[in-house]
Amino acid sequence: MLATDLINDLMRAGFSLTLSGTQLVVSPASRLTDDQCSAIRSHKACLVQFLLDAQASTALLIAAAMKACDHHSDSVQARADMHQQCLDTPPYLRGDLLDHFTKTYGAKP
């Protein structure tokens, strides 16, 4: 199983995965099954790295989204909404969104 598949499965099941520093936090942990706990333990390093990479790419995503807003001369409110939508995008989808903005509005900022 890939880390992205595991993250996908957990998020669809209503869990959130975040980092506290470099510590993986799964909420609500009390709902995890034994199989889910085992999968998380087996793939913990990959999950942490995936989330670290996602955090690093979030800044690039927001900059690319603001470039799209510049292109459309969006209002301050529209820019704030776009910023929030980027943050609300699940980490495993942010790379695809960044690629979309890059292809549509030019090179990564």
C-alpha cells in the first residue's frame, strides 16, 4: 500500500492526518481499527514524509493560486477565498492543483 492510498482511505473514513512538528497525529485516534493502526505503523515514515512534502508545497500552491487571482484581477475577498480553498484542499490533492495552476497560468512562482 502506498502512503497516498492509506491517507486517502483514512480521510474517506473521516480521519484527519496532521503533523505536530515531525510527529504524526491521526484524529480521532480512538476510532482507529487494529488494521488501520498496523498500516499506520508500517507506513509511518512515508506518511510523515508525505505530509512534510505537502506542507512545503502548500506555500507554492498558494503563490500559484495568487498568480491565478492576479490573472483574473480578483478582489481581496476572492483572493482570501482562494487562499482558504487551497488550505482546505486535502494534502494528497495539492500537487495536482499546483500542476493545474502551473499549466494554466505559467511556471511555478
